[in-house]
Amino acid sequence: MKYFITIFSPVFLWAILGIAQNNPDEFIRQFLETEKGQIVPTVYRLKTNYQKAIPVAIQKAMKFIGQSYNYTYKLHQKGLYCSEFIYEIFNADSIFTLNPMTFKNPETGETLPGWINHYQKLGIPVPEGEPGCNPNGLASSQKLQLIGAVKQNAMNK
């Protein structure tokens, strides 16, 4: 996934080449125009019982603005990667969990060539099995409620 978008109205934060803050309507409109339907943002909301975690998460998120993007996808490195950002801002309330990361093709068990190339360029080994998180893992949290996909025509109103 190229982007991970988080909205805490009225604060809007995202991780894309670093942590930034902007007007959500304008950012999503630009995102949808750029991606041309190849990536469809999906909106989730914390279930009512967990929404008390949002004020602390916003405070923590604001402290991350300006940090660089962590292309190693390893925890506790310089900067944050998209899912790490979300994990970290909610960490105090245990909203999300870490799982062993995998960069392998589930059918063949072989590390995917894109990841091999990525980590060769960084000069570090593929962090197979190390704890981490990803957008699909975060979205599978039982503490979230699926709201739906953001569609191009919804933003043109």
C-alpha cells in the first residue's frame, strides 16, 4: 500500500514520505485524482468502547509531524512507516497488535523479488519474521468498524 490515511476530525494526518497534516477533503481529492482508482482509500472507525483512546492518539500524532518515512519497515528505526505511525499513536491503549512480518509469496514460500531488491538497496537483510504491522493487519482489528470506501464521485459534491 502506498498511503495510509488517518482522519481524526478536525485533525487529519497521513504518512507519505513522512508525517504531515493537511485539510482532509483536499488531500483525499488529490489522492483520488492521482491514483485514478488503482488504490481506493477505505475508512474505519474505532468502535465506541475504544474511542476514548483518540484524544491521546491525536496528541501523540501531532508530535510525529515532520518525521521522515521509515523505508526499512522495521520498528524503532529513524522515522515511522505508515502502519507503524498508527500502531504507535494508539500503543498506550493496545488498540493494535504486532505480528511477525512476512515478505514471502504465500504460495511459494519464497521472498518476493521486489522486497529482495528493496532491502538490497538499503544494504540490510529482509526483516522476515520480525515484529511489525501492515495496513491489512491493522484493518483486521476487532476494535475497528468498517465504514466504507471513499469513492471519487463522493469527493466531487
